[in-house]
Amino acid sequence: MSINLDSKRETLTRTADQKELVLWYDEAINIDSKIKSLIDICKISEQESINIALDSLLDGSAKITTGNHDRLIQLQEAFQKKLINTTIE
């Protein structure tokens, strides 16, 4: 049995590069606006958007998506234009 160390390193690097875009609860933005923005910006289904928005309402925050930092910055900027509070973690 042989183990490809380069493949393992690549997988570890790829995982380390992954970040999460998090939606935060904010009273100023209504839930319908958050749902519509999630659909428009992230191109996800209405049901996924509803789940994320409700999770942020109930828990204070919710993971929107995972990806590399550059991609998440673009999404975060789109949310900022709509005054929706997100962070990359």
C-alpha cells in the first residue's frame, strides 16, 4: 500500500484555504429582504435562503456558504451594498 503525500498536502491546503461567509442577525433588515438577497447574490434556492435567514434569526448568525477568500469577498461586497451584515470566518 502506498500513500501519495502530495495528494494529502494538496487536500490539507485546499481545506485550510476554505473560509465561511456568515450572515448575522440584524433588526434593521427584514427577513424578506435577506431571503431575496440570498437568492439573488448566492444563486441558491428559495428554501435554502429561507433556512439561512431563519437560522440567523434564531441563532444570531448562520453560515451562508464556504469557499476561498477571494470568492467570499465578492459575495460579502454584494451583501454590503444591500446593507446586510456578513463576515468571513
